[in-house]
Amino acid sequence: MINIRTNEEIEIIRKSALMVSATLTEVAKFLKPGITTLSIDKMAEAFIRDNGGVPSFKGYNDFPYALCISVNDVVVHGFPGSYEVKDGDIISVDCGFYKNGYHGDSAYTFAIGNVKPEVLQLLKITKESLYLGVAQARENNRVGDISFAIEQFTAREHGYGVVRELVGHGVGKKLHEDPQVPNYGKRGDGKKMKEGMVLAIEPMINLGTKDVHTEKDGWTVVTNDKKASAHFEHTTAVRKGKGEPLSTFANIEAAEQANTELNSTYYTQ
């Protein structure tokens, strides 16, 4: 069943989505070479709980952490652990925040220091594709219009691999609701969208092959060719003119830039 949210409900979802953005901003401030991915997770969980929220992911289908932290060739659902962040890494952080009965969901891929130019370009194009998808989340469009916009830009124009096994989704009272929102497809296919639907739009784009596999832990999804993968996500309200992101990257980007400048000595040694 596809849910149509009232304006009041959307405002509650917006608050949860903006708290995800605030959490990812804290991650941007915290990231530097030498810290473990588990320390990022612990910091973020404390921030979520200190702000009256519950980490949406922790315990979801027995997932044991507050964040999915996916490094380099890990597409999504990476486990935080003892891995130490390194200069040249890219790190996708996916986060959910639950409060007042509704979830927010957003993801951002961070570049740490001296990242290869072709990988930085992957991040740039993947982020741009997210906004192209969001723009298609308007009343009377179909889900396939979002999917087509993302695939056309990333795969056809730039030659990247678009992950097919994992998709975006509705979000609201449940973390995952109908409809599914693939990052590939045809214009005019899929469910017709109505104002008030809320979607998590989330391109997962690979530098090389689209093909992925899941590790033995049952969660961690990795590119088959071990090349980098990028992931960006906004909780998005369907509107009459164009989709409206309920989460934001503005503060994340500012904090990422400031942190890069602060830690520049790590990257020039």
C-alpha cells in the first residue's frame, strides 16, 4: 500500500530527515584519517539519542549498528568496525532517525583527503543524479521517470554501473514502505505518483561494473570488480511542480569542506 501523507505528517518526517542531516554533519566534522568506523557509529548513535531520536537502522532486521558505513568498493550496508579511515578513502554513511512516529533517511559519501580524480568525479555525478531524480518526483509522473533520469545521467552519459539489486523506497511510519524506487528504468513505467507521497531516492552508482555481491555477513554489498561505489540519498516529498528534498546536504558540505581544511596536514605528509 502506498501512503499519502498530510502536510502535518510531512513536517514531522521533515524534522526526522533534518536530524539525519544534522547527524551526517557531525560525521563530517568527526571524520579524519586514523579513526575507526566503529567510533563514527558510536558518536552518531549518541548524537541521535541525545536529540531524542532512535537510530532507525539499529535492530532493523537484526542490523546491529546505528549507521551503515561503506568504504570504497562497499556499495551499502557496511558494518562499522575496526577499520581505520585512510587518506584517499571514500566513505558512504547511511543514517536513519526515528522520532514522533516517523523516520527520516539520508546518505552521503565523503571523500577523505587525496581521492583519485576519477573517484571524485563518480561522487560528483552520483550526487547530481540524485537531484535529477528528485526533480522527477512530481505529481502524475511515474516512478520510472525518477529511475530513467538517474540511469540516463550516470550510465548512458557517464558510463557508470547502476546497481540493480538495491533500490530506493517509500519512507514514513516504517523505514521501508511502498513503492520501490529503482535507479534504472523507463520513462512512464511504474506507479503513478501523487502529491504527499514520501520517497527515499538513493542512487547507488559504481565506477565500473553494475554487478555486486553480498558478503558472508549477509549485509555488506560489494562491487564485483572491487572498484569504488558512491551512494547519496534524500528523503523526498512528491509535489505538484517537482520533488522537495526533506533532508539537506548544505551543512554536511560546509562541515566537510571545513574539516578537509582543518586536516590538510594529514593529506600533505
